[in-house]
Amino acid sequence: PAPCGVTITLEHDADVDKARQVLLQTARQHPTALGTPTCRITNLSGAGVAVTLTAWAKNPLAAADMKSDLLEAAKREFDKAGIKIHRDWNVAAAGK
């Protein structure tokens, strides 16, 4: 087995419990998932609230694919649920 870690920084006013539910449900449904995933708050800062999903995949290659799949699903499901992912305004402004 290989670990798959996904950390996402949410806005301070985001629904952390809903975000956690989305991440855990998505991980449980992944075809290469093993065991029971966890999702914890791993940082609080001016940037927002960081949540980290930890799941296990069959092997390192499956873990890399799982991470990509989980990030894509999180973005889609967070958008549907109105959960705001922190936006780095300095990077956004520099890209204009």
C-alpha cells in the first residue's frame, strides 16, 4: 500500500465539515482505495483553514492517480456545494 495525501486550503468562512464529508466520500468511492481515509484540519493561518485528506492506495502509481482524481473531484464537488477554496491573491494579481 501507498499513502495518498491531499491538502486543500479553504477560506476561513468555508464549511469545513461539509468539505471534510466531500473529501472522505470521494476517497471511499475511489476504485484503488484501501482502508479508511481520514480528514483533519492541519493548519490555521491568515491564508485560511487547511484540511488534509489521507487515504491509502494499492501502490505508489495508484496513489499518484488517486491524488489527481481526488483533487479534480474536490474542485467539482466544492463548486457545487459553494465551498470556497482559498485564492492566493498575490499570485492571481501577478498573473494579470
